[in-house]
Amino acid sequence: MMTDRANAICLLQILKEYSDENHILSMREIIGKLSALYDMELDRRTVYSAIDLLCNLGYDISVYDENKKGYYLRSREFEAAEVRLLMDAVYSFDYIPAKQTQYLIQKLQGFLSVHERKQYKNLTVVRQERKTQNAEVFLNIELLDEAISKKQKVSFTYLEYGLDKQLHPRREKPYIVSPYGMVCENEHYYLINIKDGFSTPSLYRIDLMRDIFLLNEPVAIDAKNACLDSVQKVTYAFVGKQEEIKLRCENFTLRYVLDRFGTDVRITNNHDGTFTASFSASPNGVKFWALQYLPYIEVLSPQSLRDSVIDSIKNNKYLEV
């Protein structure tokens, strides 16, 4: 029985590695690879038995009787398009260091056949200089996930870039926070937390953390009472009390509004080439988002946010020229 399982396992690896719908393996090729790779001298009847065992275990294998050519693994844990999507995501996230990026890409390509991998062999990290210098990112995620599960506080050193373009501690004293979750926002990965001495949530970039330690202290506020709703409508990682926001927008900006604030935004057609968008969010983040669309998007309310945008326009450095 153990021999049958070993035969099936080796056959499965060959099908994963060397077969796909465009590269169907004949019985002779399968027997040859079993011999060359695993030093297994199997006859056709034994290979047929191993294929039947894999099919009975749920593996989707196209067989000779079906395709009249040979054998290949028809479905995998991830299809080629799914692997490409995940690879693009890994390449694009700045918070994944360059070395770990290449490691993850290699692991993802392991879900493809050797033939499918060839089309991705020349891919490189775009704008590699944007990748974080902090090699502790994955360790940070593991430690923070453990702390969140155990509902324990953590301490860490928080980093920021100096004019030498290197990461340096923001301050000597460690930060101490109660962690509640992690969220990807604005191409960065953040820890949702409440700082010691505060009652409202804030965000810290995980790729800028170093020397994380789990403390033998429970979180200051239970997650049920932590008012974490304020991070659901976060914009540019600005967390704060949500307010009702109203914007007057040119019609062509609808895609950008929905991309940033979600499809639950309330839209009113003004029938003049504009629409009014209404939603709840933290005003601080909305301010910086709206400033990049100045000719096309106008903040209507709250008045404090509108005034803040106007002040930023008045203090525009270009107006001083």
C-alpha cells in the first residue's frame, strides 16, 4: 500500500511540474520521467493504477481515453491567471521587501508547470527602489497576528526616513499599543491599534516597525468596545471621527469617487454635468484626496473641511512665485 502511495505522489509531482493542456504527457514520457527523476522503474499497469488512485482522491486529470494524446493535470490549486494576479500584487506592494518579493514569486510560480513559468521568467520588480528596507516585515506580521489573537499589548520601535534616505527610529522610547487588526490601505499595510493613554484607534505602517515585543499585558480596551468602525472609511491612513461628507463632482470623476469611497456612496445627479456624492468618512483624509482633484471636485460640507481645503489653496507655494 505504501508503494502505491509513493507511486501516486511521484506521478502527481510529474503532472504538476511538466503537464498542462498545451503539454500533454504520453505514457512513455511519464515512465521515462519516473525513472529519471525518482529512479522508479514502473510498468504501464502500475502507472494506470497510480492515475486511478489520484483521480479517486479528487485530482482532475485528463486521460488518454478522453483527449487521445496522453495525460495532464487539468486543474490546480491556482490557475495561471490567478497566479499572475497574485504575482502582480506581490510586485506592486511596497511593504514587501525586494528579497521576499522574489521568494514569494518563486513560490507562486510553483503552482504552474515549467512551461507556464517560462512566460514569467523575465518579470522584474518595477521601481525596486520603492520596496521597503525593513527586512522584518513578515516577522512583524507573525508577531502582530499572535498578539491580536492573544489580546496582548505590543511594544515596538517606529521608523521614519531621514534625509540620508535610510530608516531611523522616530524616537528612543518604544511605542506601546493595543493591537486589534491589520489592514491594507493606500498600498501599505497598517496595524489597527489604540495607543496607550488614548481611546480612539490609529494606524501604524507595519513595514516601519522594528523590534516588536509581545507584552504580558491585556489590551487596554476590549475589541467590542474599541470603536473600530472609524477605520472602515479611512482615507490615506487618516483615522478620526467620521462625519457626513458632501462633494460636488464632475461626472467623469465618478469612477475615482467609487474607487476610493465604495459603492455605498449616495449619488445625486445635478443634471448639469455634475453629481453630488454623500458619505461618511474622516475629514482629514478626504481633504488630501480632494486636493488632487481641485478643478473637478468641490467640498460642500462639512464647513470645517471646506475651510481647510480653502486654506490649503491660499497657502499654495506656487502662488508665491
